[in-house]
Amino acid sequence: MASVFKRGGRRAKGYYYVSWTDHRGKRQTRCARTTDKAAAERIAKKHETEAAERREGIIDAGAERMRDESRRPIAELAEAFQAKMIADGRTAKHIQQTVKYVGDVAEHAGFATAADVTADGVADYVVKLAGEGKSDRTRQAVLTSLKAFSRWLAQERKLPFDPLAHISKPSVTSDYRRPLLPEEWPWLEMATLAAGERFGMTGAERRLLYLTAIQTGLRAGELRTLTRGLFHLKGGTPFIVAKAANTKNRKQARQYVRPELAGELAEHIRRKVSSAPVFSMPDETEVAAMIRADLADARKSWLAKVKDDPQQHAQREESDFLAVRNHDGLVFDFHSLRHSCGTWLALAGVDTKTLQTIMRHSTPILTIQRYGHLMEGAEAAAVAKLDTIAIHAAVSLAATGTENSAPLSSAKNHPATGGSAAHGAARSTRNVATEAGGFASDCDNAVSLKLIDEAADGEENPQETSDFDGSPRENAAGEKLHKMKEANAPCRARTCDPLIKSQLLCQLS
């Protein structure tokens, strides 16, 4: 039974207290915060009734707790979410950014409690960001933080459902940063050295920083944490270690550098205290401004190079070479150096798996999508290689006598040979014949090389050559090939055995 009383006796002044037995059978006492006995009795009766309804399952205690949690201020819940992210091992930067985004949206949309969070309020804030010219990635980051917060509210039973579950983040089909072109680096390097001290770093130190970023693909935050003991620059394979606590994927990274850069870094860190950062980088908000200032100086120097030629100067003015934003809308900042690392490696023909390892991505698809940029002309150069393969095959067949193919002169004007098919193909076939020694006899190789050399000699004089069309009118090189093949017939073996044929002929048979 519920009871009402005053502490200190019936005549005591002050509030009434109420006492009742809750649904778990425990006696509870609360101050009714009223001096009216009748009001206190109604409060006690209410507590008693609720306890009976909970015992009978009429009131869901969990739903009641959820209701109370949903009425907590956003600031308190954001602190609890922050503690959860710390326990999960999130980086300090990620935690700080997430809490900031939650606070900014709550202030803009007027979210006082968790129950106030709505998709409309969040969408309105995202529209505001778009109106301010913020990029898709910025809006995506805001929505990612808010969706993580609302998902946590639902998982922790502070809300009955996730109010932002149906909101989609803006898709970013390509990264908005542009890589540095290989042709742009010498200009940036010279401008950086010439500019002297900027943002607390000398020109020489900034150049070393940029080079290290390009060769290792390390991010600005990772470079900032490097100390002297993480540089292993002796030996034939110098490398830099980034500790797991400072990398994005929370895994230790070993990134290799070229010996030339290793020598410069060794001289640079020699004057550094072991515990001090190797690079005296400015605040993270100023890193992009620093490299863009150097890039602007590089573009000025590039334009000044043709200042006496108005036409060429006008053409360069219209170009996006060394520009912060290119014609595709991609922008340049410090993270572009990491993009340059992946791009240059891809252009150098590094295989996908190796590139993925260097860039420290979870999947090769992510590596190709983000860093497999194609420079202008790369596609055409790749297709041109098809003709070279076809000519190598034709020359190999003619030289070995395995197939009745046309003499070398039939390819003399082929675009892929640059107008000298015999010499270009001869050099290539010489390599094929030499490398195929394990599949053909030494005699065959010797004859092939001799035939190729003599055929090439016959191609030197254009007066002695003509197109071979299968008629008796053969060119000089074709006649020499025929004579040499006849003279060396005993040494030549025609066979279909793939163990004797060269690898190339085996594939064509």
C-alpha cells in the first residue's frame, strides 16, 4: 500500500513524501514536492497503480526507459556517443569532426533532444551546405556522421527507430582531387625551392615533404607523426614506417623510397631530435594553402617563360597546367600528392596487387577507381602495341620457317615500325629467338639470327626492295632469306611439338 508522510512528524513543515512498493517488490520513497496532503496522496496512488500495471505487463518498462532517454539533451547524448567512439578506437580527428557535425546540425535544425531529430531537419542543413558551395564529399561526411549518430541512438534504445535510415548519402563517382602531372613536378619543385620559407617551412624542407608524399603515398596526418626513428634509410631498400596508431586503417605501414631521396632525408633528419617530428608542418588547416601557394608560383614561372610570345602565352593562360582547379573540376591540395603516387605507379605499369599494397587499400577495385587515372594518350599508346605484337609474330614465322609467311619487307611501311620494319622487327625477333633457346635448337637460333641480319641489310637500300605479292618478283631481302633457308635446310627442323617450338609459335599454332 502507498503511504504519505512528512519527515519529522505530522506537524513538521515542508514537503510530503510518498512511499510505495514497485513492480520488483522493493519499497520506494520519493519527495512529492508539495505541501498539499491530498495532492501527495494522488501522487502516491499513481506510483502504486503504475507498479501494478508493470507487474501485469500492461506498461513496458523498456519502452518507458526509451521514452526517458529520448528526452535527454542532444549535448549529453553526443558526449555518450563520443565515449563510444573512443572505446572503438576511432582517431581523435574523426571523433572531433563527428561531434562538431552533430552539434552544427542540431543548432541549425533546432534539435534539443533525441526525439527532435528528423530527416527533414538534416536534409535542410545539407541543402544549406550545397548553397554555400560545399563539395559532395563535405556533405557526404556530414551525413555519414549524422547517420552514425542516429543509428547509435536506435541501437542503444534511446529512440524506437533510426530517423535517418532512409536518407542516402550523395554519391561521389570520382575523387574530387586531381593528381599532379609528371610534367608539372619539375616546375613545382623549382618554385618551391625559390620561394624560401613559407608557413614555417623552408623551401628545401617543403620540397622533401612533397617528394616523400609522392613516393610513399603517406597522408598529411601520417607524415606529421613521423619521427627520426621511423626512417630506415641505410641499405639498398630504404623505407619509412608509419605506426598503426597514426594510419587510417590502423595498420602499420612500411613505405619504400628511392635511394636518392633516402640520401637527402638522411641528411635532413641528422639535425633533428629523435622525438621531434621530422617535418615541421603547419596546422592541418594551412597545409593545402601552403602547397597551393607553391603551385601558384610554379604556374607564374611557367607563364613567364613565354611572355615574349603573345600567342603562346595566351594558349598557356587557357590551359589548366599547374592550375589549382583543372577543366574537369578536380582541385589540387596536399592530398593530391598521394593521388600522384598511385597515378604515376599505374602509368609506370605497376600491377594492381602491388599498387593496392602501396596505397594500402582494402580492395584492388578501390585502388583502380581512385588512383588508376589515365593520362591523355595512354589509351592510344596501348592500342598501338597490338600492331607491334602482330609484326613480331610475322617476323618470327618467317625467320624460323615454321609458317609460309611473307618476307620482312611486307611490313616496311607499317605504322608501328616507324618506317623501318625490317630493322625494328629484326631487333625484336632477335630477342625472341635468343630467349627461346630452351624450346628450339641452337642451330635454328643461329640461322634465324643470320637470316634476320641479312634481311635487314637488304632493306637498307630502297632501290632493291619492292612489295612482295606472291609473284616471282621478290625483293632482295626475300631472295636472301630464301637462299639462306635452302642452304641451311639440314639444320632446320619443322615440327609441331610445342616443346621444340618457341613460346610465341606454340601460341599461334
